[in-house]
Amino acid sequence: MDTKATGALIAQRRKQLAPSQAELAERLHVTDKAVRRWETGRGMPGLDSLEPLSKELGLSISELLSGKELAMEELPEAAGGQIMESMKREHTWKWLAWLAMAALAVWGIAVSTQAQRGRARAEQERAERYAHYTSSVNPNYQEDLAEATAGYF
């Protein structure tokens, strides 16, 4: 789809039929800003606007999407090409979505693994401090040792 060509076709046909952008927008239940974006090629009509727009302008949906007026014999070919293009785009988006989900899964696993390593390291450091502290206190003073250990940690 060529948004510039589609926009030029919409603008040309609207001017031939004489409604203003605001009038066309009102008939289609969209804003005049939307019509302006379509005509400048900075946006495309949504799926819900294509059919009403085609009726208002006296164009087929295939003509709107291709950005040019088509002869009757060209319509089936144009429609088939647009369907194929749409399917290719959809296929590409599916692959991109799967790729994004896979990347998120790998990232989640990496973060989880890093967190587990951090917890294991912290536990090891606690055990080493405990071993160091208990080895430096006289074992005959068990109550004092337990109390001091609790205060230390």
C-alpha cells in the first residue's frame, strides 16, 4: 500500500465530488483531522472506515488500497495482490511476535538465574560469617554465643 497514492486519490475524488474535508468526515463519523491525515498520506483509513469511504467517493476498496482508479478487469488482480500483501504482513507480524516472546522468555530466565545466584552468594556469605564468628567465641558459653549471634545478624 502506498499511503501517498491512496491519499492523493482520496483528495482528488473528494474535490471532484465537492464535499469539504469536514463534510466528508461528518458523513464517515470521523474527525476532519483524520481525513486530512489520509489525504496527505500520513495515515490510512481504518478497516471500519474503508467501506463507507469507498461508497462516499464512488471507489472500490481495491482502488482505495491501491491508490489508483482501476478498470473492471484490473479489480480482481488488484484485490488478490492486496490480499497476498496483507497475508505477508500478517505472517511477518506473527514471526516478530514469536521472536519477541522468545526474547522475553530468555530474558526472564536470565534474570531468574541471576537472582538465584545472588541469593546463593548471599547465603554462602552468611554461612562464612557465621562460621567465622562461631570459631572466634569460646564454645563453653553457648547461651552467650546464641545471643551474640542473633545480635550480629
